[in-house]
Amino acid sequence: MEDLNQLKAAVRGKRIHLFGPPGCGKGNRSKDLQALGLVHVASGGALRAKVRDDPDSELSKTAQEIMKRGELVPDEIVVPVVMEHLNKPECKENGFILDGFPRTKAQADLLFSQVDLDLVLLLDVPRSFLIFGVVGANRRACVSCASGYSDFDPPKVEGVCDRCGGTIVQRADDTAETISKRLDGYDAETRAFLPDLEARGIVEVLPITVADDDDVGESRLKTLLGEVYRVDIGDGGTARMLNLDGMRERLYGFLAKKFM
Ligand code: ADP
Ligand code: ZN
């Protein structure tokens, strides 16, 4: 645990943005970073909380409709919600993980006019996995602590969160149709401003696949119905993928190299 404490000290105060398409594991990586003491600021979660807390306001009704369709909520709504979180003293002291924001160039420009980031981590997941991982594998999450599950990473008891005992549900907007719309939106609006971030020299890539000559134990690999899962990576090729434990190790190893 000495190592983990050293890592916590090294990442304290860092401002990290998780970049990647819907279904790439931003939520789970956020959990891993939260465990190091960083504050999780998720635009989608913050919007859903706003709607839950005040369901009858015009703002909530508008946001809920748009989210259900898988479209982007207007900046007038999402920007204040996110900035309110980022400006909290706990974010300044501990550092934060920004998840789901910025999603457009306008949001990115606005963010950088107010805040600097230390790292943009690009979560690299094969395209063919994105829809399958969410819809085919029944992505679901805990309503209390937002821990993510799927048929690849099922909870020990179905419907009950391993971490906090909360109820696990599927998101209303996790349908094949909405996911593909959200992916199109990612390509058109979000991926489009990645070069701006690269120009700042803060982007690093964290892949989820494992090279065939890499000697990784099965306890760190995604399995489905007891078999090691191989994802299609195009041109007829396939690759193994890390599971939750495997990705946590890869992420912590990466951060140790970068910040320690
Ligand atoms: P995902 O990344 O899987 O689409 P999120 O939880 O990040 O899920 O977002 C859910 C929904 O919330 C989005 O489809 C969108 O409607 C809205 N949303 C979240 N973040 C933003 C943002 N930065 N700008 C506009 N809308 C957003
Ligand atoms: Zn939970």
C-alpha cells in the first residue's frame, strides 16, 4: 500500500480530463481516479442529478428530453452545471477528473479560458466494441455510487452494487439507436477538437487492448461466459481486452510513470 499512498500524493491537485466516445469506460476509469483522491466531475451525471432533484423545472424538462434522444444539451444549461462543480474548493485542493466535458470546441475554449488541465487521457477502445459493450453486454450502473457493470463485469449479486449495496439499473438512453447517435455526435463534435488539445501537448493515450505477445494473466482480461473475449480490431484482426482490474493496473502504472 506504500506505493498506492505515493501515487495518491503524486496525483494530488492534478486536473485530468478523460477523453473518449460513449462506452469507452470513462465512468470506470473515473472511479479508479476517485480512489486516488481526485474529485469526479461528470457532466452527464451532474445533469441527471439536476433532473432528479428538480424534475418539474423547465430546465430539467428540456435537459431530460434532449438526453433521452442522445443529443447535446445546450451550453447555457450544461456549462453552469459543470463550472459550479469545478469551482468548488475541494476540486482546487484535491484536483479533479473531468468526465464528459468539454464535448464541443466551444465548451473546450470556454473551459481553457478559466482552467488549465495537466493531462487529457484518451481512452482508446476499438470501435466495434463500443455499441456491443453497452447494448449487447447490457451496461448498467449503481444509482447510488455510479459504479459501472456489464455482462463482462457483472456484480456478485445481480441488481446489487458490490461497492455500496445500491440498486443497479440500466440507463434509459442506453439503446442501440441512441448510442449510435451519441457516437456520431462524438465523431462530429468532440473528436473534431482533439487536435486543439494535442497542440497543447497534454494528450496521452491509454489503450484497452492487449498485444498477443503480452503475457497478461486471465484474471486481468475481459471474459464473456467463461471465455477470454477477443474484440474485432479491423482488417480481420482481433485482440484481447483488459477487464476492470487490468485497466486499473494499467492506469495506475501509467500515472506512476508520468507523475512520480
Ligand atoms: P455518454 O458519454 O455515454 O453519452 P454521459 O453520461 O456523459 O454519457 O452523457 C449523457 C447525456 O448528457 C448526453 O447524451 C448529453 O445529452 C448530455 N451531456 C453530457 N455532457 C454534455 C456536454 N458536455 N454537453 C452537452 N450535453 C452533454
Ligand atoms: Zn454503488
